[in-house]
Amino acid sequence: MSLSKNKKIFISLFLMIIIIGVAVLYNHYWRNKTELSQRQPKIITEFTTLYSQFTPNMKNQVDSYVKAGLQCEPEGYYYNNESVCFICSDIIPCFYYQMVNVGEPEEKMNFQEVVLTGSFSKETELTFYSQGIFKLLNCQCAEKCFCEEEIEAELLEKEVTFIFLGTHQNAKDKLAELSNKTGQGECKFTEIEEQVFAGFECGNWFGVLIGNRVIFNTKLVL
């Protein structure tokens, strides 16, 4: 009689442990699932509203990097902290922005910087950060990256450098030629040291010239 009672108590405790264990596992599963869904970005495929929130500068930069740099029509986009990220297959360029007042009822998103994320080759990275110039010059990479006319290309973080043959003036002339060819328009040069060091702005392109080296995405600091 006593043994049978002990068996019932044991079975009851065993079942209670199983029920508690199942409840704990179920709670853990749903908590992880909820956290994962919160971490996954919400993909948006309607672009009209997004583009209406851009300043002209932000729109120009997105067009230059995404359409010219990646030759991509984005599949969608999502927000990540203070950036908007465009989905181009496995490549995701993220544009950091700042909200600014441009004299309209609502503030607009203004370009701050761009970062390339995802899975991509060195050639793609150079093409992206040079806004398409790397591909335009038919560049290829092995141990080093070389383009047509024996132009050498280098990448340091987000700064793309093209080393042209000849003089400082040759580099300026080639840059101006590329700018007109791609629709960036006339280049404006700020000579700091004649035939040695200058800043440039060609439409959405900006950077510095040092001798025959043209460095993109580097602000001129005086």
C-alpha cells in the first residue's frame, strides 16, 4: 500500500518536472523567436516615399553610388540606426544621413557618409567607392589593380586612389574628361600648391590631387 502510494507520488513529480521543462523550453523558444524577429530589419519595397524624404544631395549620392557604382536597381531597403540600406542581391550599401531643415514643412534626409556591406569582391568595392570610375577605366585586380592607359588603382578604407601617368596637369585633364563623359559636369579645382596639390569637386565627386594621384572621397582640409 505504502509502495503504491510512493509510486504515485514519484509519477506525479516526474510528470510535473516534464510539464515544467516543456513550459520552460516553449517560453525560451518564443522569446528567441521574438528577439530574432525584432533584430531582422523590415524590408520595404516602395521607394517613392523614401525618395521624397531625400535632399537633392542625398538623392544624387544614392544615384551615384547605387546606380553608377553598383549598376543596381535595389530590390528593397531598410532602416538601420541612422542609415538607410539598399538591397542589391548580396551587396548592401548603407547611407548614413542627418535630418535637416530645407525650408519645407518636414525635415529631409541629408547625406553624411556611405558604407558598403555584404558579400563582394575587391573590384566591386573599388567600383562602388569610385562611383563607377573603376569599371569605366576597365580596371582589373590581381596582386595590384591596373586600368587602361597603365593607370593604377588603390583602395584604403573608402578612399580610392587612381595614379595617372604623367604630371599633375595630366591627372587634372583626365579627371575632367571622365567627369564630362559620365555627366558629372565641369570640375572645380582648388589649387593649394600649383602643379602639386589641389582639391576637386566634379558634380558628386570630390577629393584631392597630389601630383599625379587622384584620391576620391577625401575632404580637402586647409
